[in-house]
Amino acid sequence: MGLGLRAIRSRRGLRQADVARAAGVSQEFVSKLELGRLERVGLGSARRVASVLDASLDVQLRWRGGDLDRLLDEQHARVVGLAVATLRRSGWEMLVEWSFARYGERGSVDVVGWHAHHRALLVVEAKSRLVDLQDLLATLDRKVRLARLLLAEERGWRARQVGRVVVVPRTTHTRTLLARHAAIFEAALPDRNDAFRAWLAAPESLLSALWLVSPTTLRGGTHAVVGRGRVRRAGPRSQGAVPR
């Protein structure tokens, strides 16, 4: 990081004092950053220095090499597994990791549920942690739109009712985010756990839900066995016209 900041500053023809003045820090602080002496450097001040240089500073957490990625993947898998087990108990047919590719729009949905009797479609977005709320909601809208369109063509799932649910562990971070963005959640995902469970039994209306699950439940080892019962794993579709 330090060498990068120094290179950008030199490229822009700025002195350390110029950057320090604009960022509201001391020249000594800028010097420590450029030398990589970060032990007593405040993150907020470091980001101000980067901003003065039209750069951004991202902090990356590492743990035991690649073990952090594997840990996050495991948590995500547990959330998906809980969703699949819950839908299975309610008699839903499912696609797990359903992939789509239509013109320039590509992606995958963690779980898609189908209730033939009610002709209800459910799009499940599983998260181990909520991060970018705007991106989450925009992505969810896109997946719901494409799932309804493409699955009508692929599998004849012509839905009368469509539900969407974001499932995430109930943690302090989640509660803080809910409180901070209460108006957004109320508008975009107003339904909660009880409403979601009731809808699974009788999906006769629209649903936009945030399903908060206990971390204890996830640690209990609720996993889906893909390929058993009516759970299917769906592969990608080729880009181009709507698949038939």
C-alpha cells in the first residue's frame, strides 16, 4: 500500500506536505503510510489520504491462507441447506444453484422453489452476511424477473404468485443494519419469519421477506442433500434466445 500511495503522489506532482494538508493529517503521518509503518495509523485518516490522491483504500482480512474463504463458503452452504430443508418439508419442488444466461445477463440463484398446486414461484437469496444493501436488492429484482421468465419456458413453471426471500443469520451485524436502514427494509422486504412460513404453506399472494435464522440453528448442521427427493441441481444455460 505504501509504495502505491507514494507512486500516485509522485505521478501527480504532490509533496507529502500537500497531501497532509488536504487530508488534515501531519506530514509525518503521510510518511509513515508510505513507509508501510501502519501499527499506529488510523484507518479513517489513511482513507482520507488515499482520497486526496483519488484512490481508495480497502482492508482485506486474511486467516490461515485461504481458510477464511472456505469458512465463508461453509456458512453460505449451511444457509442454503436450511432453506432447502425448510422448503422440502413444505412440499416444494426445488432447483439448487440454478444458473441462467440470457443475452448479457448471467448469474445464478441459490434456490428456486416451485409449488405446482398454487403455481407459486419462490426465489431464495442466501447470505452469510449482509454487506451491500443496494446491490442485494437490485440483484434480487433481476433474479426474480429472469427466473419467472426463463423457468416458464424451461420447465413450464408459469407462476401466478411470485415470492422472494433473503435468508441471513440473525447476528448483531444484521440487527444493526436492520435498524440503520429500517425504512429500506420495510419497503423492499417487509415480511418476516412468521409471514414467510405461512406463505410456504399457502402461497396465495406476493411475498417479499427477510428470513432471519438463528446461528445456533445453522451450527446444528442442517444441510440439504442435493439430488434426493424433489431437489434438483440446475446447470447453466447458453447465452442467446430464451431457452426452450
